[in-house]
Amino acid sequence: MVRGKFKGKPTGRRHFSTPEELIAGTTATRPRTFSQEEAAENVEEESEEELEEPSEKQKGTLGLIEINNPNLVKPKNLKAKDADIGKITELSRRERVEIEKQKAHERHMKLQEQGKTEQSRKDLERLALIRKRRAEAARKREEDKAAK
């Protein structure tokens, strides 16, 4: 008989090993005498057997029909030692535009430092006027101090 109003899970109930089963080594996971060294040997034997099999069976007609679909071809990973160092990669349009923009900005800043642009000329004229005013104000203050 089912207890409660909830159904049980379709996978069944959980099974927990008792301490006696653990000591005896009769748990469902693996026998107690099984060691990790034996497991490593089994894995090595299996890997050697897999290397001996040259081809795998393909399902259906895949082995019979050659498909030239580029989407089905898995891309080969290129290792660093196999990479062609002498190969020149072309920049994308966005990268070229970005580099041109940076170079133009650097040229503009260099010209501005030299005082060859309109903006820099105006700034220098403004600075000259301000210096002149400050010099006159300083001279007036000195005259006022001398007059007192």
C-alpha cells in the first residue's frame, strides 16, 4: 500500500549501504578487493585495444556517400609549433579604420604641440593676452604698494 498522497519517483528508492556491508565489501558500487591499480591497468588495456581498431563503423549511408559539406568538416586545431610565422594576416576593415583614426589623432596632436593648427594659434593668442593682462595687473599692484 502507498503511504501519503504523493507518488514515489519512477527511478525507485535510494539504497544506502549499511556499515556491515561496507566492512564486508559487498556494496553495489565495487567490491572491496578491487584496487585503483587494477583499475589503471584495465584502462591502459582498453586504450591499447582502442588504438588497434583503425576505423569505426558509421551509421546508415554515411560510409557510402562522400559529403562535401563544409559545415560538417570539423576544423583542425592548429598548434603553435605548426603555425606559419611568415604568413602575413590582413586586417579587417574595422581594424584598418581604427588604426587610421589613431594615426590621424597622433598627427593632429603633434601639429597642435608645434602650434601649426588653427585651434592652437587661437589658444596661443589667448594665452598671450592673459599673460599681458596679468603682467599689467601685477605692475599696477606694485605701483599701488609703492604709492602707499
